[in-house]
Amino acid sequence: MDEYVRLTSPEVPARDMVRRSWAATVTALPLGTRITGKVVSRQPFGIFIRIEGVPDALGLAEITAMPHGIELPALGAAVMGVVYWLDARNHQVRVRLG
């Protein structure tokens, strides 16, 4: 299996669901919100997270938003972080791990 996993697993909310629920996601996850979630995809630039409690939200933690020296969390790993940006263009909740 490749080190990187695409956004195609059943764990990943469908793109249209993420888009349709964006307003609810923004309301549920204002900037500064602490989140927990599960890694559902790994990419060279970071990880995608299924955020607990907000089933149609997709979080992204880029390598640049991870503590220095941290390894990219494994697929299925539990992670914690803070919402630092709501990317309306891509319908992504940007998360800083830690």
C-alpha cells in the first residue's frame, strides 16, 4: 500500500455533502475551536481529518501547520487540533495540530 491515501474511502464525506453542509460546518466550528478527529487520508502536503461531531466536515492539517519535527500521523490515527481557517473556496476546515 502506498504511503499516501486518496480521498476515496467510506470514511470520507462525499464532496457534495461537504459543500451542502458548509454553512452548518462554519457555525459548528468557529475559529479557535478545539477539535478531535480521525485521519482519513494522507498526502505529501498533510492529512485530511474526519472531525468528530460534525460528520460532513473535512479538516485539513497541512505539514506547515504541524508542530516542528512531528511525523505525518498514520491513516486511522486519532488527532487533536485547533481550527485556524475556514476555507470557503475548498470547503475545508484548516486545522493546526497540537
